[in-house]
Amino acid sequence: MGITSAIVLFAVIWFLVLFVTLPFMKRTQAEAGQIEPGTHASAPADFNPRRTALVVTVISTVLWALIAGTIISGAITVRDLDFFGRMGPAPEAAGPNE
């Protein structure tokens, strides 16, 4: 895995975790009992982007390490994901004389 692939993988995981965690980490104005005039009751009451980014980064780093380690180790390859057999047979491993 190249450095660009690693960065892209981390970015995809980070945003995925962000969108998954946002609904769980919010406290609405209705729950707080302080609805500001002109806003919806489900608007966040005390959104803390720094805390959210920190939690998302920690979770993403752990997930990225697991996924990148699996990819680098070769436990899962692209051929393992070829469910329809479109890649053809695997090439023979090159010997030391070739």
C-alpha cells in the first residue's frame, strides 16, 4: 500500500466514522429544555466540534490500523473480492531464475 492509498483509506474511514457518530454524540435543544427562537427543537444544544473530531480520530486510527494491517499482510487481496471470476486465474509465482 502506497502513502497516497493509506491517506485516502484514512480519510474515507474518518468521514465514515464521523457520519456514524454524529447522531450519537448530540444533545438536542429539546432535550436541554432551552429552545432558541427561530431554531428547530432538534438543533444541537451544545455541539463541541473539537471533542467530536478527537473521538472520531481515535476511533478512525484504530480502524485504519486494523484495515491497513490486513491489507499489507496480504490476508485479503483483490482476488479474494472477485466474486464473479472476472480476473481470471492467478498468475504463477515467479521463480528465482525468472
